[in-house]
Amino acid sequence: MLNNLNVLKSPGIRPIKQVELYTKWWTLIPDVNDREETCPRPSDEIIESVKKQKNSKAAAKAAAKKRKIG
């Protein structure tokens, strides 16, 4: 009955959390070796995609505020 067990793949960390861990917390980890293991640098593609998401969200908020005021 338990012969057909499958190992589940770890979902990992969302891209925005990867960037946040690296940018905000990397310097607070005391040992350099522990830094690389705990908060590895995300790839350039992930960093750029998070920047684009944040910029588009900020632009949408600014547009909504402008419509509300004007």
C-alpha cells in the first residue's frame, strides 16, 4: 500500500523574497560563508523582474492617486 510514495519537490522561495533577503539581510549575517548559504545572490533576471514589478506597482498607485485627486 505504501510502495508508491513520491518525493515532493520543494517549492522554494518567491523571487521577491529572494531579492529582499539578499538586499536587506545579507549584511547582517556575520560569517561570509553563512551569508552565501543563507542569502545567496539571486540571478540578474530575478532582480530585474522584481524591479519591474515594483516599478509598475508604484506607477499604478501614482496613477490611481492622480485620478482620485484630479
